[in-house]
Amino acid sequence: MQGKRIVIGITGGIAAFKAASLVSQLVQRGAEVRVIMTQSATQFITPLTFQTLSRNHVFTDTFEERNPKVVSHIDLADHADLFVIAPATANIISKIAHGLADDMLTTTVLATEAPVCFAPAMNVHMYQNVIIQENINRLQSLGYHLIEPGEGQLACGYVGRGRMAEPEVILEWIEWYFQKKACLTGKKILVTAGPTIEPIDPVRYFSNHSSGKMGYAIAEAAEKAGADVTLISGPVAIRPPARVKRIEVKRAIEMREAVMGCLSEMDIIVKTAAVADYRPRNVFDQKIKKDQETLTVELEKNPDIAMEIGKQKRRDQFFVGFAAETENVENYAREKLAKKGMDLIVANQVSIPGIGFGSDQNQVVIYDAEGEVCRLPKMDKKSIAAQIISLIGERMNDC
Ligand code: PMT
């Protein structure tokens, strides 16, 4: 926990008093804790309590700009390694699920790129309410984390599910989260991303719609998980994540050369790139003139890089492929997994609108040799990447 920057959001419920113990224990473990309270939370416990425990100013008002050099909610949003909202009322869950930003806590949560975890606390009937359950499901499908409330005597007199998880349970989750996040420390990972382009003449080429977003998200998640990342990328319009070594290539044969050149030193290989299966047999030296009614371009097969990796990889190397399919997704993906010697394959049905090529979102099913491992609903590619990396971490650490 040493040096981890954790922002704790506290909302208006009686369980707010338990947050004091959470903040105190986090600080004792070396975390740097900042606290944001809603106005309702201040009805239950004072900001002074959290200021004393966290040894930092407590934020309650979006417009209280103490430092003219920064905008407070953006500064706090950028500062966080992790956001924990405990207790999370029905109100805050619903507001975040619908993108509302009407106080310091909601504006900061919307602005943060850090993972957000919420620990609900409310009356049992409120918790079971279908609207709240839908909002919780929505948040989870968007990559927010949930620490389930416990069952028992509630402050309102009812008995049932709705008690905020005990501070020790939340602490355990936070510790588990940071350990899981660092699951690739010391590992070398090779990620391929983007399309390849196969020239026809000096001005034209064959290619596909890959934007590189999925592969770059994998590279970023791997770097955050502590890996040493090499990213071999086809031509894309995105910047490489910080601290990632990028090797730029254009054609499939260049990608093959780059991959095979460093394969032996890698612990993990993730092939997200959309490699062209064929290339023109002859590349014209000069621009082709449009003096014929039809034009035939003969194509020859490109090397199947994944197939070569599968044949050469050592037992201690972990290999993940992707499958972009428009139909029979499971069959084709599992066939590729077996044929190309992959440990996992991430299948996306690219005919579904709004996911796959070019989009910021994806929806995938992951298979291993035994069958389906997990199914991730439509969510942004960064969240999908984080889940793929944590699955690789689990599998590697089992090896
Ligand atoms: O880049 P984005 O816009 O974010 O889009 C993401 C994506 C749709 C490209 C990505 O999610 C994805 O599905 N990537 C794999 C695309 C693909 O080429 O799938 P495939 O089913 O044709 O190939 C199967 C596997 O073999 C892939 O791991 C591929 O990298 C590899 N392959 C394919 C052909 C070839 N000649 N050499 C290879 O290594």
C-alpha cells in the first residue's frame, strides 16, 4: 500500500462512520489518502475527522478552489491510483450510472481515469430495488468494481442485505487489487497492434479497419501491471503509452521479422494485430494508370505469424491470440486456438455494430483449450484490456 494514492469518496449514510476506520488503516499502511465528502455525508460525520486521519484537506465543495494553480476536481481525479466510494448510497450509484456531475464527488469520479470501486450501504429494499440493481449492473458492465454489502441488522431496523462491507473487507479488496494489478511485474510482454498495409504500387495498398486501439490498450494495461512492454505496431494514429517500447512496421512480412526477432526473450505474447492474410504478388514500381477497364491484382499468402509463434514457443511462454469473426465465432476461434498453439484466444464478433474495428468499445469471449473461460459484455477497450491482462497474470502465476 506504500505510496498508493487512494481517493475515498464518502456519501450520506450512517456507515460513513466506518469510513473513518478505513481511512485510518489505509494511512497506517502507507497509502496517501485524499477524502471527498458529499454534503449529506457531513451530516453524519465531520470533515475534521477525515482531515485528522488522512492528514490532508477534505473536499466537500466543487467551487472551493484552494490552489489557484490547479482545478481541484481534475487534480484529484488525476492524482488517484484508485477511487473507493464507501459508503455508496443509492443516490451516488444512480448519479454515476447516468453520468451526473453536480457535486465535488461526482465531478471528480467522472473526470478520473483511475479504477473506481464502490461499497454500497442502504436499506435492504432500496438495495433490491430493480432500478438500483440495474444501475449497479450498468456500472459493473462499464468496468466499475463492486464490494458487495453484507447481510445483517441494518441501522433502519430491517434485517437483510445492505450493510456496508466492514472496513477490513474493503482493505483486503484494496490490497488484493493492487497485488493483482502488479501481476506482471518483471515479465516481458510482446503486443502486436493495428493493421498491416500491403502495397500495390507506390501510392496504393490493401489494408483493414484496425485502429490499434485494442492492442494499445493491452500494451498500456500490461505496463500498468508491471510488465516490460514491446509493442509492434502497424500504421495507426495513436501515440504509444508511456514507457512502452514501440517498433513500427507496415507490411505483414516486416511484422513477422520484428516479432520473430524478439520472440525468444518474451514471457508473454499477445497478438492483437489484424495481419493481412494476403499481399499483392507483384508491387508495381510506378503508379498504375487507369487505362484498363478492369484490373487484376494477384495475391499471395502472407506468413501466418501466430502459427509460427505457436510452433516455436517454449512451454514457459504464454501466448494469447485474437480472433476477429463475423459468424461461427466460437468454432472459428477455438479452431484457431488449437491450430496456432495459443493458450488463450480472445474472440470478437466484428459484425456487431459499435464494437471491434475502430470503435472505443469491444465485447469479447475468451476461450482456452477446455472451452469458454469468460465472457465480457460491451465495455471500453481499456477495461477489456485490464481484464485480459489480469487473466494472463492469474494463468502465469499458476504455471
Ligand atoms: O485495432 P482496433 O480498431 O482496436 O480493433 C481491434 C481488433 C478487431 C483488430 C482486435 O480486437 C482483433 O480481433 N484482432 C485480431 C484480428 C485478426 O486478424 O484476427 P484473425 O482471426 O484474422 O487472426 C487470428 C490471429 O492470428 C490473430 O491473433 C492475428 O494477429 C494472427 N494472425 C493472422 C494472420 C496472419 N497472417 N498472421 C497472424 O499472426
